[in-house]
Amino acid sequence: MSETTPQILGPDSGAEVPPPVSTPSAPLIQTPAGCPPPPLATVVFVGTLVAKDRNTARYQVDQIRAGSADAYIVTGLVDVSYVDETQYLSVDDRYLVGAVPSGVNLALSSKVRAANPLFGGNAVIGLTDSDTECAAVEDPIRTLHLDGSEVENSLFTGLKGSSRQIALAFLQPLAIAFGVILALVLVRWMFTAFFVSMRRAVDGEPITTLGGARRRRLPDL
């Protein structure tokens, strides 16, 4: 019996080669059953902060690290929405920004502070009670320094370098209060002097001048 050698069909053999099938890659860390899925950032980029207001930061996009933001970038600029956290960001500094669309208009949003559930979150009422151990996954929807460190977000961050403004904030109300008290004392003193003078005039007592002696009233003839 003759041995048959299988024929290998190459790209020049004329045979039709099926295209490769694109399948999603498996995540690096499998999520056990019963654990919440880890959050995913739509885009991660390195950007230079060029402008900001109370709730929005505008970045010059320097590099896209992951995902895509083509639908949000206009002439190299992208706006990222925050919730009262732009005060912790400094114009002209570079940041590593992980963002995701949110809100009614699906604008890119991120955050500076880590989201900590109040009072223990759902664990307090037993919604997440389970025997399954869930891995702790860092929230990728954050704004960090380029080295991955957190942006300082304490309550006194915005007060650095503002010692003069802080001093004025305390001294100005004190000066105003002192001025009001002094004005009230002067007004009371003026009214007291006026009423004393009127009373002496009604009683027929002569009104003496400052430094003068009181004149005696002559008896009526």
C-alpha cells in the first residue's frame, strides 16, 4: 500500500484561502461568576491641560495610549467633563487621562478622586454577599500624573501659595466688624451728648463750653 503525502496548499497554488476570523481576545484577569465586571475606559491618553472651568478641562492630546477618541478630538483638542474637580488640575501640566462617555450628551468624563462608596456601599445591606472572592481592580476612569501617581485632591490643595489671600479673608471681616462697632459707639456718644444738652436747656441750665466754668444763674428780680 503506497503512502500518501498530504499536499500543502500555499498562496500561489490557486486554492482559496479563508480570511482569518477576528475574535475578541480574552481578558488578562477572568471575572469570577458573581463578581461585578471591571470598569473599562473608552480612551486613555496623555494630554496637556490648556484651559479649564469649574466642570470641564480642555486637553491638547499628545498621545493615545488605548482606545480611540476620534469622535471627540477637534484640531488636537478634547474636552473632558469633571464634577467640581478641575480645581485640582493645573494648566500647562500633563496628565494621563482615562475617560468614558457619560451623561445625556455622552461627553467624555473622568475623575480625579477615587470613587469610594459611602457607608460601605451595597455590602451594608447584603446586596453583594457572596462566597466568591472578587479581585480588586483599579478604576481606569481616572486622571493621574504621567508616572501613575494620584493628583493631590485634598481640601486645602487650592490654598497653596495663597497665604496673602487667606490672611485677607480673615482680616477683612474683622476690620469691617471693628469699624462698625466704632461707628456705633461714636453715634451713641453723639446722641448722648445731644440729649444731655437738650435736657440742660430744658432745665434752664447754661450749656458750658469745653474747658469753661459753669456760670451761675442769677435770681429773678
